[in-house]
Amino acid sequence: MKPLSRRQIAWRAAQDLEDGSYVNLGIGLPTLVADFIPDGREIVFHSENGILGLGKAPPPGEGDPDLINAGKGAASLVPGGAFFHHTDAFLMIRGGHLDYSLLGAFEVSETGDLANWTTEDPDYPPGVGGAMDLAAGAKEVRVLCEHTTKDGQPRIRQRCHYPLTAAGVVRRVYTNLAVLDIGPAGVVVREMVEGLGLAALQAKTEARLQLADDWRPLAPPPL
């Protein structure tokens, strides 16, 4: 069993974005998604720092230092893309104009609660950013994260231990081990990495898992 890399998680999330959708890319792992849009599909990426039409990350050394994504990483602009004040970026978010918000997370609960702005660790100051607006304003929230913490603690929990960003908003989670849907039936496993069984995945997950009847192996390309 080989867990997915960060780039592979981003690739998998990109495959589910519908043609013509408007998508905010949150700080961290979600910013990689712009690099993996399938051929023939047009996705308009939004960044809370004031960009509509965010493109792929530029090759090393070729970026414009004045063009960055929400996580301060080097970015590019697709033809027809636009810059604007971050106030206008948040008007788009709060106005319900985004189809998807892709966010990172410290924890997600079995009812879709999201915790991603503070761990209450005094050595790591909290960073609210636009997370609360994005969680409330987008039509659908999806999370990209590692399945467990560095010390092996589960991120998919019965209830979040950290302060919530928003309650009951997460509908899909992409991890380095699985693709999970969250809804009235609880947490449903749609895909698992090859060589990993439900019992092994459950051992790394606090929330109770259910295996979809049509589940399939999670097998991204090498990236």
C-alpha cells in the first residue's frame, strides 16, 4: 500500500471539477489543483487575494514576484484572467458565486464539520484568512488533507477537537489514502488506495466508515 503524494491528492481532486465551474483554491494543498485540470475542461480558479483566472504554477525561476496565490506561492494568469481588490474577491465569495471551495483541514467530523484555522498551539498563531467566508459562501466545500497527522492521529473524526471553522459544510474529502463522501449516511468510502482494505482504513479513522457498493481503487498516475 502506497499513500498518495500531495500532488496526487491534488490531481484526484481536479478530476471531479465540472467544466465551466468557478472554484476557489485555499491555502496549502488546494493551490496545487490548478496544475492538473484535465484536457478539454475549462475551470475558472478564484483566489481570495484578488485573482479570477488563476493558472498553473510557473516553472522554477520564471514566476512574477508580484503574481502569487492565496498561499503566497508563485502563480500565473490564464488569458482573460483579472486582478481586483481583495474586497471584491470576498464579495464574490459571500455572494454565492463560487461553485466549489477547496480547502485544507486540520480535522473534519463525520457530520461535515470543518476545523482548519487553529490548533490552539501557542507556538503556531491562528490563521483565519478567508476560511470562514469560503466555508459559508461556496455552493460546495471539499477538503484536501493527509488522512492522519504526522504522529498518526486521525483527521477524520467523530467530532472535531479543534475550534470549528464551520459546521456541517464538508461534502467530500480527498486524502492520501481515500476519497470520502459525507452526507446523511455518514462517511462513505468511494475510493481507497490499492492494497488498503476497509479495516486498515478504519484503524486510521475515528469516524465510522461505510464502504460504497460501487467503490473503486484509488490509483492516480505517477506525479
